[in-house]
Amino acid sequence: MLDESVQCAQSAEADSTGHTLCALMGTLNLIAGRPKGIPRHAYSGHTPSRTARLLQVANGARELLQSAGQPRSLVSGVDLAYLDGNIDYFTRDIVKRWWGFSSVKQPLFVVTGSDPAASIAAITGCDPQPAPRLSICHYKCPVMVSAYWGGEAAVLKYAHCPVAVAELERQANGLELAASDPQIRLLLPRTLSYSTLAGGAAIFAQTRLPAEPYEFSWRRVDAAAELWRSRKPTCEKAGEEGLTQRLDQVKSFFPHFRDLLLPPMDALLEWHESKRISGGITHGDLCLRNILFMRDAVSGIIDWDGAQRDGFLQVDELYLLLSSCGAAHNVDNPHYLRQIWAGEMGDAALAGRIAKLRIHAGMDEDDLKFVALLLWFSLLWQHAMRCRMPSESRLTDLIPKTIPAIMTWLARRSKTTGIHANSHAI
């Protein structure tokens, strides 16, 4: 369907602060039917200051006054200030709604035009009725549109910047790749359309799968893990095609940490060369937010932009376990990875499930720690693939705070096994 050779960013320079506003700009483009400016001083980041919040409300009031006497729509959302959540649009009782928003300092935009649903439908190709619903996510550029497509319930994603368009292309390619595996095909949405619009924007439409609201429970985690564990491998050696390329992309995206990354890269490649672990089509971001459920049964799996033909199924499963536990306890993945390398897993429920993963895969403790290393590099690669540099605190947690734990494990391993540990300076 599409060219599979989607290029990854080779430098952190590709990540610009403008991406914090990308989804919001796309939303306003859809509603207005044309590009609309955003005051960057009011929307400068994910956590606005008190001054920024006041500027956001003032901007809405200014637009309201300037649009007096014209057909217009009011655009707002409870979490709009944080560039997150559902976005609502109204064409009636504008002043009344604005007054209610201003009393709680809820930001808003006013766009001229009397039929936002028709504008969204004209751009995306979805049905104008029922009215499409929009949502944005602060860490993703594409706009999510819940609508109908020829009478069929659908989810559309709209991208207008090159980074977001590349993400949609990866998602379309990844979904096509995943659908080639009959073991999971019935759990995937069906592609309805992928199209590039005038000006370079793109639309990816797929069927909407049945699902209940997101909820953490170990029952759901176990159901998803068991599904993944039951899959039969489809390739003889995981990572044979793309591991070296992905590691090179990580080095290119994080050039300031190149010397820190080289020793664990060398150790990982040496281990990979000595092992023959079967693989298959992997998701790359297998977590509860990308797995749909009806009760406690998996009803669908979405967002395949990180899919790999010869991936490590154990990396997907480990990521599922760590990210689920982390979301429940508000702990990031590197925290648990450091515990794995130290052999000191603190959460008993998580430790038991990791042990089950290891035993089922026939791995020893050393192999598990290399799977954890693969996952760590996968987390770094996801940032490179999406051209998004982590926040300063997140970056510190991912690399400078984590490298010593990796090197301590590798040094201890070299003493135990006699395998030489690469001694690049930390």
C-alpha cells in the first residue's frame, strides 16, 4: 500500500518546540477549514503557568469581540490549556458559553464559520453527521477524529506537519504488516482510507473497534500477556534485519550521549549474535492504552506505528508488564529496568509476572536482562522515530541515570562469566 522505507530523524534538530502546538493547530485547521494562528506566548508548553492561562482566556475574549456580527464557532475543552483531551465546538449560545468558561479560566478559540462539522467532513472525507468528535494528545501531533465513514463507525487521524504525516504513514504500514499475521488479524481495525491532501496533510481512516473505557487491572494485563505469549514465532531469529539500524538511529538522535550508549550497544550486539531467539511481528508500544477490552477480554489492538516484522515478542510483553505497573503506580519504565539489572525487583506482583515471562521463553536471568536492554533501546528509538526529544527530566531518567545501572550489571557479568566488558568512559 505504502512505501515501507519510512525515514527516521537522524538528529535532535528535527524536534522543535512548535510540535507542542501541532495537534492544536491541526484541530483548528479542521474546524475553521483553513490555517489559523495560535498565540505561542499563551500556549508555550504542556504545563502552562498562571500567566499563560490568563493569556489563553484573554485571547479567547479578544477573538470573541473581533468576530462580533459574523457566523462563528467557539472551540474549547476542559484540558485544552494542557494541549490534551477532547475538543468541543459550538455554534450556538456563544457568549453564554464563553462567560461560563471565563469564570473558571477555561481557554477557548473563536473561528469564523457556521458549520464546523461540514468543514471537518470536507477535509477528512468522513460523514458530517453525526457530528465528528475531536481529541488531541500533548505528546502526539495527529488529531484524532471519531466519526462515521460511509455509515460505518470509524476513527480518523489527521496530520498536517511532516513529522505527523510520517507517523500516519508508519501507522498505515504497521497495520498492514500486522494484518499479515493470521494470529492477530481479527483483533485489528480495518483500513478504510489513507490519503495525502493538497498542501501535504494526510488522513488515515480505520474502523472503530468495540471497547470499554481504559482501566488498569492485572486481569487485563494477564489476558494481553497470555495472548502475546500464545503466538507462534514467524521468523527464526528476532532482530536480524533491523537491530543494528535501530541502534544507529538512536546514536544519531542522541549525539551528546554517544559515548555512553556505545558500551551497552556493543554488549547487546555481541549477545544477539550468540543467541538465536525466534521472533515475529511486534507492536513496539504494547501497553494498555493501545489494547482494547470488552470486560477482561482483548477486543482489539491499535496504533502500530512501531511495528517490526522480526521483533522480539518478549520485549513487547516486558513493556506491557512494566508500563502497566508503572501507570498504576505513577512510575516510569526506567525505574523498573534499573531494578531488573540490579536483580532487585521491588513489586511482588510485577516480579512474579516477569519470572513467568522468562520461564515460558526459556531464558536465564542474563537473557532477561538483555531483553530489558533491548526494551531500553526501544524506548530511546521511539523518540528518534517520532522526532521528539524527551523533556529534560525524562531524558535524565532515560540515559544519565540509567547508564550506571547497565554498566554495573555488565561489569558484574564480565567478572562472573569472563566475558570482556567494553570499557568506554561513563
